[in-house]
Amino acid sequence: MMIKGVITGDIVGSTNIRTEYRAQLLNCLNTMREELQCVSPFTMELFRGDSFQLLVEDPTAALKVAILLRAGLIHNTPDKENGMWDARISLGIGQVQFLSDSIVTSDGEAFQYSGRQLDTMNKMRLAVKTPWDDIDQELAVSTAFVDDIIRGWSSKQAGMIYLSLKTDSPKKKVAEFIGTSIQNVRNVLSSAREPLIIKYIERYHTLITNHLNPTATS
């Protein structure tokens, strides 16, 4: 049984993105395609000009990848853009029965969960669907709260979250990388509710791990 994570996303308000920034948006997505391999190996395809799909090898890390994608988009929004870049992201966890040369023509439980859920998300910008009802029920409320937190991030908050979570970097390293004080990093990450984001990601990791390996302890 090959359990994977599939992330399907589309850019929010893509028709309102200024023409001069579309190349920058594409570059942002391609940069994250390279940078986020450290979280879990994945393949990524862009389609329709404003949508993307990822096949994430490690299903326990797929949620972190999804959150980092949104953080990266928000952080890289140009100053003169009409609104903050963001994406509706649907994460499906499940079996992958058919892999073709193209992700978007592959099939299986994870692809179906991800694609169908994206079509029914309405105003939500983050959703998770797994084969396990208990996980879905537990994550439903916490995912809604985390989605609300992410929507409120500024470019600065999203950028620090991206640096901090990508490699679980200590605050001192983040401060050195961007040339600021540790206290400033702490303040920004606290205002971005990083501790709650981390707890959410860790709980998801534990839930998925325990279902994939029933002998694992929670």
C-alpha cells in the first residue's frame, strides 16, 4: 500500500494579479519547488496558469509543505500588488494506485480526496482529507482556526514563519540570516501564532504516523 500526500491548490484572485507580476509569481512557485524538498521530496506541476499539484512522498510531512506554500506566497507578494498572494490548498492523504508521467493525470485515493475537496472548499483556504474519519473529525476545527491565522499574516510574519518552519531553524539562526535581533524574531513569530501552528503540524504528524504504524505511540 503506497500512502502519499497530494496537494492541489489554486491561486486566490488570480485574475486580479497584475500582468507584470505573473512571471514573479511563477518564479516564486518554482523557487519553493526547490527549497521545500528538505521537508519532504515531492514532485510539482503547474497547470491552467493559476493552479498547481504536488505529490508528496512523506504523507506525515505534507501538511507542513502545504502551510509553507501559503507562507511563501504571502511573503513574496509585491508591495504594489492589488492584494496578498495566497492559495486555496486541499491536502489529500491516501493510496496512489496509478502514477503516470504527469501528476495531474495520475490517480488514486489521495488524488481524488485532494481534487474533490478543493471543489467544495468554498471560502476555506486550507483543508485536509484522509481515509480515517477520526483524523478528519479531529482536524476539522483546528484546520479552520489555522486557516484563519494564516489569512491574517503580513508579508513579514509569513517570511519569518517560512524560514523558521522550513528547516525547524532556531530563532538565533533566523535572526542571523535576515540581520535582525532574536527578540524581533520572537516578537514577529509570536504575533504570527507560530507556537499554535507548530502544535497543529505536530498533532497532524502524530495522527498520520499512528495510523500508518499502529505500534507508534502518540
